[in-house]
Amino acid sequence: MSPGPDRVSRHIQMSLQNLPTNQSACSIFKVATSGLQQGDQNDPVIGNVLIFSTVSYDILLLENQLPFCVLLKLSSMAMPNENVPFIDKASGFFKWMYPSSELERSNTISSHECKHLLDLLYHNWLLPSPSERHSGIEAKNTKFIRNAKELKEVGIKFGKQEGSFGLFLGVRFEKDMIKIPRLKIEDTTESLFRNLIAYEQCSQRQHLYVTDYITLMDCLINTPEDVRILRHRGIIENGLGDDEMVCTLFNKLGINVMMSDRGLFYYAQLFEDVEKHCTQRRNVWLAKLWHNHFNSPWSLISFLAALTLLLLTLLQTNWYCYGKTVAEQDAWDVARNKGVDLVVVNPVVVLGPLLQPTVNASILHILKYLTGSAKTYANAVQAYVHVRDVAVAHILVFETPSASGRYICFEKMLHRGEVVEILAKFFPEYPIPTKCSDEKNPRKQNYKLTNQKIKDLGIEFVPVKQCLYETVKSLQEKGILPIPKHVEDSVNIQYKSSFISRV
């Protein structure tokens, strides 16, 4: 409820009577009249740049504030013919103090709502008014976020907020990036912040936007390195010259200041989203990786060297066998936890007639020696088993109550040289390699492997030579392995001769 005209007149008269003995009030009166209309350059206050700048900040001290209605009356008395509203002239006068002075501003508070000049500055710093922006969410357990350097290491980026946003209400967290409006730090910045904070602390405001902003910046800035990160992203313009001074400024501004209630903290949602990002396992892994391997150029070089060696090792890894091994290990873990009676049949390279129309890894192991794609054979050994024997083995372990554990299912182990010799005897028409790819090293010996456990169940294995023969015949019948023309003609002649003799 606004005071009546008589009460305002008495307040103004009392203030005017006290002006000669109140130097701060005289300064406000001077700036309110002469200063806003450029005044007399010979005036000791207006004409002296140093004094005028000092007085401009002095009139914003919380203890020096005069009611805005008093200033309006003084303005009307000193400038009776002025057409521009006093509040517009005052906003324009303080424009150089705004944190982002390049933004176009319109008054966010009316003359009747404005309490004093510090209140006017406060609302212009917010821009737009708090009622037009989302305020804090209820977050009773809001955690403080990490400093800029640590956040950067977990993948959070920083950027300058563009557009018409106030210093406090323009902070956003979008797509792993914290956007903050630009702030120019000067010698007078600390004084302005302290008076704005004091004004909030003494008022009955529900939201303490300036206090919350200082809390945010105090969290982000712990060291000069944090200031450097924000400065390089255009968020801070350091007019002090030393990042250490900026760090000290923000770390001290929050001392002995009452923070916002956690349920009304304006940046609660931002803090919650940032903390959620930091607790994700992928981001934590990246943070550890950065600390351990990228904290110096030499560490980075060492990491790249180790990574290169790892990649070279992986190129030699048999991922098919690795996948089979891991799958069985997981099966044993599940069986142990669930109390399942698990019995495993472990076949080796499975050969024999194909049921599917395509070639699998085991068949490709033989096919490459028949098509000419392999010019040499490897210096390696491998065990083999017929596909029917694998099926019989599964039936035996299932129907035998005493069966338990692992059963290695193979008929015989052969060196690759023995494999190509058998293939060459059965199918000499194909370009089967005769040379080993590793003639410098000794011939690899067979692994120490036994199939006695599964033999004890009564299985009789198909000989490995028959396995190889039936595999090649199946590839020919399915059209996967072409039959050379001279062999095909010979087979047709033999068939015709046989048919004529029978007739």
C-alpha cells in the first residue's frame, strides 16, 4: 500500500531539511539533477571524472539509499520541464555498470515500484524480471557442483550465453554445456556485488538471485585455472589482469552470507542435472582417464604408445574363440548362482555335411585351401570332429545321469600340413597349398588334450579323413565349391559308361 500525499510531502521536506548536513544525500541530489543532464563541467563533482566516478558508486551503497519517491520529487523540482522520465534517465546513467551493457534494456520496474537507486540497479541486473523466468525447484538435497576444471574433465563444456538474458537468470545447462552470460570484472565489481547481496539479505525476497549466482560462481571457481577456463570461453572478462584476484573475489563474496533455502535455490535444477552427468559411469571413466593419462604431454604420448601396442595385440586375437570362452564362463556363473546342473560339451573345429546354405567359420577353415585364396598353410595344429559326433555327444551327456563337468569333443588333432595333404589326396584337382607360411620355426606340436572322458560314455568318432572328405563333397553339392570342368566331364563320362554297360 503506497503512502498518502501528505506523508510523502512531510518525508520530502524532512529530507531536504537534512541535505546540508548529509554529504551522501547531497551527492545523490547532485547526480539526480546535474549528473543526469550532463550538468556544469565546472562543477566540483560533475566536472571531476575521478570524483564523479567515486560518487556514482557511493550513491549505490546500501546505507546511502534515499526513497525513490524523494528522488522523483527532487528531480521534478530541479528539472520541471524535463520530458524524459527520471527512472529512464537513471537507468541510462547506470548502464555502464550493467554486466552486459551491450544488451538492449527496458525498465523492468516502474517508478511506483522502485524503492531506491540500488533497487533499480538490482532489477536491471536481473533482466528480465524474476516473474518472467522459471524460479528454483524444490530440491531439499541439492549438492554443490564441482569446479570448472573438474567439470571440464568429465565432458562438461562452457559457453557464453548469447541473447537478452540477465546475468543471474541467463545461466542454462543444455546438451552437456553450461551457458553463462558474460561478466566483466573490474575494480568496482566487488563493491557492487556486496551491496546487491546486502540488499537481498536485508530484504524479504523469496528468491535471492544474486546470492545464488555467487554460490554458483564460488562452486565453479576454486583456482586461477578455473578462472582461465571461464575467461577463454568468454564468460569472464578479467579487467583486474590477474586470475588469482578474480578467484579470491568470488571465494570471499559468500563469506558470512546466508544462502537461499535449498527448496528455493534458483540453480537447483542445474546443479541436479550437472551432478547426474558427473555420476554417469562413462563420464567418471573419462575423468579418471584424463587424470591418469592426459595430465601432461608426456603422459599423453605414453598413453598413445600403449594404445598402439594394445591395438596391435587385438589384431592378433581370435575373437571367435574368445567369445566362446566368455559365454561358457558366464554359463557356469549362472548355473552356480541358480543351482542348475550344467554339463558342457566343448567341440573343436566341426566338419561334415552342411545343413545351412552358407559357410560358417569352421567350414571356411577348409574352404580357403581349396579355392586358392590361401597360398600357404599356417604352422599350427587344430583338433577336428564330425558334426554327427557332436550331436551324439550332446545326447549321451543328457541321457547319462552321472555325466558332469566339461567334455572335450574331438576325434584327432592334425597339423595344417597334414590337413592339406589329406585334401590333396582326395581332391588333387584343386590348388591346395604345399608350402608353410612359417618355414623358419620348428613345426608346431599337438596340444596336450584328451577325449577319453567322452569316450567313456560310449561314443565312436568318425575318422578325421572321412570328416574332411564329406565336408568337401557337401560344399560341391551345394554349389559353394565349383567342380573343375575337366573333373566334371570325367565324372559324366564315367556315369555314361556305367549306364551303357548296365543296359
